[in-house]
Amino acid sequence: MNRRTFLQAAITSTGVVAVGGVGVLNPRSGLAAKPGGGPRNPLNVPPTVVPSGALTAARTQVDLGGQKISWAWAYNGFQYSGFLPGPTFRASRGDSASIQLTNALAEPTTIHWHGMVVETAADGHPGDPVQAADSYTYQFPIRQRACLNWYHPHPDMRTGAQVCFGLAGAFIVNDAEEAALGLPSGPYEVPLIVRDANLDRADNLTYNPKSSGFTGNTWLVNGTLNPQHPVDATLYRFRVVNGANARIFRLALGNGAPLTLIGNDGGLLTQAVQIGWIAISPGERLDFLIDFATLAAGASVMLKDLDSGWDLLEFVGTGAPPAPGDAGTMPTGALSSITPLSNPARTRVFDFDGMSRINGKEYDLTRIDFQVPFGETELWRFNTAGNAPHPVHVHGASFQVVSRAGGRNTVFPWERGWKDTVLLEDGETVEILIRFEGSSGVYQYRGLDKGLYLLHCHKLEHEDNGMMANFVVV
Ligand code: C2O
Ligand code: CU
Ligand code: CU
């Protein structure tokens, strides 16, 4: 299939090509549960493991909750299978990761560690496919600051399908600065991978892409349909990934209470921010606190998506006091210090054109689109004439968002600090400052063998259709 025709075939997770695509969609509208309606399923929380061991990408049956057993493509391993997403990796700054991927799918795949600064051989570049029935070990040192990253496939033209069928997981990095804050931990720190989905009549995940992006008629949080999570009377920390192919969520609490935002893609912000709602586009991450100290046993609070109206996740109070070792405190002072990038050596302009091009070109695996000098700060300007939203993502470094002109015309509180993905809406020009050397300055990834990275739209159908560029840090 070439880039022009890949969108024509809708395929279900059973591997069957569905002619006409839409015909296999679940016709029941009741799946998008109304507020308070429909039984809630216990939220899946994947086990937390150190990033050393073996992972298999395989077509497998998973439990989505409520007796809905779906064929999906899942990361199994670390004594964990039968659920989405994959296990949550947790490491400290200074550790190393060594994860052997076995590809038990019927097509090539890779793992990209979105947000992790790694050399090309570990970056899951589409030019480094792991063929069906083959294995590959991703190895990299972890030298960046504490943050929430995530892992997902990045094969040529098949990222949208593979993510939609379920391949994704969280990767948490901790460090001493973060530990000193005494934030909630253990059961009070909960990763949430939020996405939309379509199920066929037999409850199997279905992928029916459109060139404007896949949209699902229901949602999954940690692979659970219509989830519910019991919460003790204490402070919780939620580590949120937008793992959707194309959907933007606008998160808020149903009771109108603010969220306390403390971090995003690249780790902690300088200060906590109380905020009524937060928009998160595909690939972005959030780190926020919710205090359930006064939530009575049996009372509930909803995490909502204001855009779709979906009640994404219901928190139900247990009334129980927190387990002392894991209870955290609301930070009052500075969270972290962030040195602003400044004085760019040069400016680059990237136009996100149509639904498949950057600066007029569709992606070519073998073409290097530009070269970036190592260690020099650059200003990158992202424009679009239409067909947005385009969540723009850069591999190999975090960046700082400096301005947004046109459209929403502001840099939002959740876009401060270090980012690796930023939402470009129609009519907007977004400027970022970026420097390739790792957030800690200790990485030396440069040259074709180590410093080949990607710039792309993280709407996965745009990415697969060619809205992606190769660049080399030199
Ligand atoms: Cu999360 Cu290049 O992608
Ligand atoms: Cu990435
Ligand atoms: Cu796009």
C-alpha cells in the first residue's frame, strides 16, 4: 500500500479486512454512557515494573471490563497479559533500560519511547523495523529529569493501526528533586492512558481511519470501558497520557473543582497551577493532583471530557484514611526550576500542509529533511493553513513553547516548562525554542547513526500519511 491508498481498508483487531469500514461499527449509541448511566467497570491499573526484561507485541484477547472481551494488539510481559495498556515502566534518573521486544504480530513494528531522549537505535524509527517473529533489544541510559513518558509503535505507515488496536504503555522517570516534594505515591499515583475507540458487534477493537484522523464513539481509560476507581480520603496524583490517535480531550472535574496541575510532557512545572480545565492532544502528558480528603464514602466525582461530554472516569470515595507511607502532601512552594532557552542561533519554519505534508513534502524514509547543529538553541515556527488540529511532536529533545499567534492566541499554563508535543490549531503559528543535548546536557547523540530523529504530526493518520520529516543532529 502506498501513502495514498492506505486509508481505504478498515481492519478489525481480528485481522479481518472490513470492506466499507463503517458497516462494522457498533451501531449501538448506548456505548457512550450518559452521565450516571450504565454500569461502571473497575479501572485497570497496569503493574509497575523496572525497565529490564522482555515484552511481546501480540494479538491477544483483552478484558475491557463489563464482560467485554476484545481481540486487541497488546504488550504482554512482566507476568502481565490480557489487558491494555502494557506494563508501566518506572526508573530513576541514572538507571538504564534494556527491554527485549519480541514481535508476535503478523507485520513489522517498533517501539518508540515517546519523551525519552535516546539514540537512534533505541528510538523505534520506522527505518529500524522489527520484523514479524523477530526480536530486538532496546537499550538506553536514562539521564533526563523526572517526567512521564510513554511507549508505542512507530512503524512506517502503520502507527495509527497498531496504536488503535492497543499497543501503548506508560514510562515514568523519577529523580531526587521530585522525591523531595513528597508527592503521593504507590496507590495514590495513578497513570491514566486516555483514548477513544470503536468496537465491532463482537466487541473487538476496530480501526476505521479517515485522513482527517480516527475518531472513536466510546472511550478507554487504561483499556477499561466506562471505568470507575475507588479513592481513599487523601491527595492523588494522576499521570495522564493522551493515547488517542486523533482526539483532543478537555479534562475537568464534574463538580467544578479545579485540577492542580504540577507537570506536563517534560516533567514538573516551576509552580503548581489551579485550573478549571486542561486540553490534552494526542501524545501530550499531564501531571495533576486531586484532593479527595473530604470525599465521603460512596460519594463520587467525575473526570469529564468537556468536548465530547463523556464521563471518562468516576472516582468513588472509600472514606478510608490513606496508607501513611504513600500519602502525599500538596506542594506549596516552587516545584522545580527551569532555565528558559534564549538567543536562538537561527529560525526554521515548518508548514503543516494538508493532511500529509510538512513544507510541501510527504515523508520519505530515506530522505534527510534538515540538519540541526548539536548544542545550539534554535527557534522553530510551526504554521498551518488548515486541516488542523496538528499535535506537533519532536523526537530527541524537549522544547519550550514561546508563543502562539492567531487562533487561541495564548500559551496555556499546561504548555509551560518542557514539552515534546504542542497543539497547532487552524490559523495558529506556534514558536518553540529547542536545543539538542538532552534536558540534562549529558547526551551526545549526533550524526546519522545516533542523532537521526523525527518531527511529525501526532495525529496518527496524518503521521502515517506522510506528515513527518527526518532530521539529523550533527
Ligand atoms: Cu509518540 Cu514519533 O511519536
Ligand atoms: Cu516521540
Ligand atoms: Cu496533523
